[in-house]
Amino acid sequence: MTSVTTLLALISLFVLGGDVIRGFVFAMIWGVMVGTYSSVFVASSTLLRLGVKRDWSKPSNTDGNQFANIDA
């Protein structure tokens, strides 16, 4: 979500901005795209190669608080 919102702002700057800022914004767009690709594909394959896996048998502590199951 962070990459998408950053890209929206950068694309609007690229389209609506002047000639002075256009080259810098293009470099920023390229950097966000490469960074997102790196985060998604390179990091996930590295974790798989290292054998890091989530333990799905443990209950999640982020399901809510003490009032999560109370009907209002």
C-alpha cells in the first residue's frame, strides 16, 4: 500500500510538474518500482531458501481485544 500511494503522488508530479522536476520524479518512480520488486520477490525467495516458515499451529494474538466477541 505504501508503494501504491507513493507512486500515485509521483505520477501526479510527473504529469503536472514542470520540466525541471520531471527527471527527478522519473528516477523516484523507477526507484519505488525496483524497491517494491526487490521486497516482494527477492526477499520472499531468500526466506524460502533459508527455510524460514511461519508456525501456523500457534494461535494469533492479534485477533482483537477482550471486547472483540461482544455484540453491540
